[in-house]
Amino acid sequence: MKLAVFDFDSTLMDGETIDFLAKPLGLEEKVAKITEEAMAGRLDFFESLIQRVSLLKGLEYSKAVEICKDLPLMPGAYETVSELKKMGYKVICFSGGFRIGTSPAKEKLGLDADFSNILHEKDGVLTGLVGGDMMFGFSKGDMIQRVQAMLGVSIEDTLVAGDGANDVSMFPFAAKKVAFCAKDVLKKEANIIVDKKDLTQILESI
């Protein structure tokens, strides 16, 4: 068995979930600026996540779910997941974003699992609080080791793909390290670099 782990925002999905959620509140630009700092590694991921989610307070939960149902998938996402599965890979998504975004994508793409965070809601509105599997800069590295142990998959048989600083922690645990349209902080840790928004280019490198 082989394992392929993809980041969600700006890797499997074309954009940042939290930016889409901030748009109806008129806070897209403010949130995007914090996201940019965090992905470039200039801001602690946990602190940036707490800060950005707090700005979503008051958004109707049903509206958030509606937005996340139709997030635009990255060109080549369907083909790449399908091909990897034919090659014997279990294909999983790790996201510092949110389950309401990763779960619909998991169903559409036929992913084997998704690990992400939960936006807290009360009385039908977001409270500005968040919790879950992927809260910290080290979370993806921690989780990939647990998944490898559970599935009995070696580093040699593992591929990871991401774009930002919170993906760095996965890279030591994979032989194939893909920086996809990535920040410099991730590129310098990668051995496969794709600079075109087309996930199928990964297949050409493996």
C-alpha cells in the first residue's frame, strides 16, 4: 500500500476556504493578508488560525456550509486522485482549514479520508471559535506518522503535496515531497516542484 497526502487550500482546492467565508462579511482582504503571512511562515499558524476564525464570528452557519459546498477544485484534481488510486495509493487530505470544506471535496474526488478543523457554531451562527486535528504548525507531520503507522506504509511509499509553511512538517516523512505553486519556505524542502496550476503535473514527476 502507498499513501498520498494532499493539503486542501491552494493545493486540492483553488483558493483559501477562509477567504471565501470572509467575503460576505466584507473581510476577505483582511483575512487574506493574515493567511499570506502564515503560509509564508512569517506568522505562527495556530495564532493566525485563531485570529482569522475570530473574524468570522456572526456568519450564519448555513451560509458557511453553502459556500463550502461549491469551492473550486484545482485543475487536474479529479484526474490526479483517480490515477494515484489506480497506482495503489490511499489518497488523503490534511487541511488547516475546515471540515465543511474538505468533506464535500472528499466525496467529489473520492478521497479515502479528510483531516481538518471544525468551526464552532451556536444557535445557527459561527462563534469565532475553532478546534480540531490540524490546529498547529506541526499537526500535519504528527498526523502523517500516525496514519503511516496505522496503514503500515513506509516513508518510501509516501507522497505529500502542499503549498505553505504548515505543510513543512509533513515533508520529512515522505520520499516524494511536492511543492505545488508553493511559497519559498516549502520549496526549499521539496524534491518535486510544480509551478503551474495543474495537479496532473505531479503524475509526470512520479
